[in-house]
Amino acid sequence: MIKTVKLPPQITEEKLVNLFKEMWLIRFFDEKVDEFFAKGMIHGTTHLCVGQEASASGACAVLEDRDKITSTHRGHGHCIAKGAEVNRMMAELFGRTTGYCKGKGGSMHIADVDKGNLGANGIVGGGIPLAVGAGLTSKMKEEGYVVLCFFGDGASNEGSFHEAINLASIWDLPVVFICENNQYGMSGPVKEMVNVENIADRAAAYGIPGKVVDGNDIIDVMNEVNEAVERARNGKGPSIIEAKTYRWKGHSKSDAKKYRTREEEKEWREKDPIGRLRKLLIDEGILTEEKADQLKQEAKKEVEDSVEFAKKSPEPSIDTLMEDIYA
Amino acid sequence: MPVMNYIQAVTQALKEEMTRDEKVFVLGEDVGVRGGVFRATDGLYEQFGEARVLDTPLAESAIAGVGIGAAMYGMRPVAEMQFVDFILPAVNQIISEAAKIRYRSNNDWSCPITIRAPYGGGVHGALYHSQSLESIFANQPGLKIVMPSTPYDVKGLLKAAIRDDDPVLFFEHKRAYRLIKGEVPTEDYTLPIGKADIKREGSDITVITYGLCVHFALQAAEKLEAEGISTHVLDLRTVYPLDEEAIIEAASKTGKVLLITEDNKEGSIIGQVSAIIAENCLFDLDAPIKRLAGPEVPSMPYAPTLEKEFMLNPDKVERAIRELAEF
């Protein structure tokens, strides 16, 4: 039993170890994608969540399989945390038929119906109303599932944020709004784009709970999200949870990061969410250094294997251009 | 005369207009410190300061609406939508407010706003970074829509748009930004909005198009000349309202007309061009009007094979011209 921190009851030691590996999987996946973009092996643009693994893994960890999520343009971590196969994700980024969207979507549009992932989204704020719609369905059909809605600090300034959260609040819908505040909406510092200290403070405007968590501490994320999920499942309505975090990489592949300092980046790197969980697991005697390194290597290998899978997968034939337009 | 690329002509026009008229200001996402995602506003923040180069939150409806309000009170805002795909939350402000304010106010109010946005595919942007959305706005009297093809036209038309007393949507093909180069005078000049431009004189086939497709037509025309097919190329430049006179003249000149758009065919700009020709040129036509357009799919897919199939290119244009010539 873990002694030094409180955990949600469903989070076992084994689960915690799995989460440690999962966070490495997310990190290696995005670092590999970064490498491929730099080498010109895959094209277009991509948004990486390196440094933000704890909010994706921690929030999804407390969910039941039947629960749903909506994701964002920076969504690879959410997909993995909700159980997506990295093979099919990597294939999608390579534009191959074995990808989640058969190559039509690419980085920003991975959805996984089987795992309850309603999809990443190329439109900032686009997924927030969809999450509320999924929550409405849960309530109307009395299915008991909860919807986690991921969005960023930038999206919280879109009209869809206000419209959707207000609706969820008046109808007491089972939605937990998770704002991953990574401090910048592309080049816009959240300090200059939002006139309150915390985005979670806006919850007061909807009469719902708003909590700030350390987004780089998976334990903190799990505890607060779990409480909000329980509340939602019990018919008490939505909450906003703001996970303060930081994206280590630029906004997208073409970002010179003129808007922030290298010192600030260094400070946040020291709050590495994976390193913090590793230390906890070792201090608690759950993992040895060797075992921790072994899990890391296993995650790395899974990503390497996904690259092989993607490369071997066929490119879509031209005929598929006209498929999947209508029922 | 200096040679510059398409996007440099955008920047040049903005700089000159901001220097000429202190009422001109720029607002949009990441247009300031970062200088825009594509660098269209590069250097403006340094030259004109944060009071005239406004980094906004991610809130397209407000970017358009605030710009419209400022324009009504005498400013000359140039609002940037980061991608035309992101303009959709702002459609209500543009169509309900900007397009109608003069008409509904007994001509008391003007709305001299320019809204710039990059459109079009060919850069692996996938579903939400590749669309052509001009036809959404192209049945809204009160709006003007300019879609230039060359750096020379960009500078002259953007300056004209900023000085225009009515709202102008100014759509720039993002693939053209660094691909298309041309001579641009250093001195001040404007070009008339609402006037098409003959980009090549010819006598056998008339091609009518706009934006990047103008260059595909010119390349095809060059190649076909060697085979004795003479192609006339009319660049619409303003796609709403259309230059009917120039369309009728160009169609009547050769009697064989090819209309091209990167947008999908149904409901597109070239449908209206076709109707104008059908109404006015019946006895001058020697072949049915031919249309070459993007496929009827919801958006441009990500996989390189499918994107290539979706996009037009000089070869596709050449084939279509040849078919018309052989009719």
C-alpha cells in the first residue's frame, strides 16, 4: 500500500505502474513524431504534448471503460491514455489505411469509437459542445457514463466554451471539463489572454465547482478528477478542473518560441511529470530503478514497433477519396 | 522592379497602409510577437507597436465582430483569421452584421473592415487547414470577396481592400505564399476591386479561374501553345460580386470555356460564372461549358496520395483544355 500519498480507491499499485509506462509511451510517441517531422518523413503539422503526460494519463486513469472523452489538436496523449493502439495512431500519422481514420485525418483527427474517444479536433474549442452532447445522451438514455472534455487555455476564450458549459451546468450533465493550461495559446501567454488568475475561476459563472491542480503531478490530477467524475456520475452535474502544465515543445512544428524564455522552459522541465511518478514509485518500494528503466525501454520499443507497422501499411487507394461521405 | 513572393506582397501592403493611415490596424491570433503563423504580419509589431498590432485571444467571432464595430466608428481594421477554416465561428458577425449594416442603416453606417485569411490545400494541412470556403460568403450582397493570384495583384488589391468603404474578405492561397513570385512596384498603387484581369491572351480556349489555379492554367497554356492550342486566361481576382462584363467578353472571344476552382464543384463560384455565360453567350459558344473542380468530399484528406488526387495541377488543367479543344 502506498503510504505517502492519497489515491483514488480504484488506483492499485499495479495500475500506477501501468500509468508510469503509459506516460513513457506518450512521451516516446510524440518525440518520435517530432523526429519524423524534422526529417520530413511525415508532413503537414503536428502538436506535441511532451511534458503534459500527467494530465492525460491521470484524468483518464480514474475513468471506467464505458466513459467517454473528447480531445484536442494536441491529442496524442489523450488517445493513448484512453486506450488507443499506438500502431494505428502512427499509421494515421503516416497517412496509411491501417490508421484510425484510414489516413484521411492525420495527427489532429484521431477518434476511437471502441474506446469511447470521440476524437481529437483540428478546431480549437470544437470538442467542448460535443462532450456536452455526449453527456446529454448519457443522461437521456440513463447509461451512467461520464464524459471527460479536454481543452486548452486558448480554447477557454472561444464562444463554444461558454455556450457548452452553461448548458451542461443548467442541465446537470455528467461532464468533467479538463482545461490543460500549458501557459500559451500558440504564442499568446495565458496571462495576457485571460483576465482571471485561473481558468477554473470561471466555474463560478456557471455555479459549478472549479479546481486547480498541479498538472504535472499525476496523483493530484487523479484525486481531483476522480472526485469530479464521481460527482458527475451521481447526477450532481459538471465541474471544471484546470491542470496547470507546460508544453516542452513549440506550439507546432514551425514555432521559434520567441514568446517565452529558455529559462522558463528549463524550470518546467525540472517539474517533469514522469520523473516525479518514477521517484514516488521507487521511494515507495513499488519499483526498483532497474524495473523502472525496463518499463521505459518497453515503452520505447512499442513506439519503434509502431513505426515498423506504419511503414509496412499500405497507402490509401485513390478510390477511398470518395468513400465515407454519406451513410 | 523588385521581385517578391506572394506573402511578402501581403506584408508590404499592410506596412504601407499602416504608414499611410494611422486608422489602419491589425488584429488576430498570433499576429503580433510571432508575426503570424505564415509570417504575413512579420515586423509589424516591431514597427507599429502593440497598440496597432493586436494579439487577440482565440475568439474568431470576437475578432471579426470587434473589427466590424471599430470599422463602423471610423477605424480601418485588418482582421486576420489564422486559417480560413477557423472563420466559421465568425460567420454570424460577418454575414449578419458586416454585410448588412449599410443597407439596414439607411446608408448611415459604413463598415470598412478587411478580413484576411489563408485558404486552400497542397500543404498537407488535412481537414481543417486546407479548405476553400469562399462560396459560403458568395451570395451575401454587401460583402466583397477578393482572391488574388500574383504578388502584384496582392499588393494592389489588399491596399484597395483596406481603403474600401465596405467589408472585404481577402483570401490568400497558402500554397502560393512562398511558391509564387513576381515583380511588385515599390510605389503606392491600388487595383480595382470587382474587376477581372486577363492574364494571357489567346484565341482557341478560354480558361476562367482565380487564386492558385491561375498559375496552373498559365503553365498548361504555355505547354499547349507548342501544339498550336491558344489559351486565353481570365483571372477573376474578385469572386464576389463577379465582373460579368469581363466574363462575357472572355467567353465570347473563343466560344470554348473551361472554369476552374479548387473548391468542390457544387455550389461553388464557378457555378455562378457558368450561369452568367449560359445567360449571355448562348450563340457564341462552340462547346458545352466545362468545369474542373475539387471532388465532392467534405474536406481535403491528409494522406499524401489522397491530397494529391484532390488538388488540381497543371496536368489536370492541360487535359481539360485538350478535351475542349478536341470537341
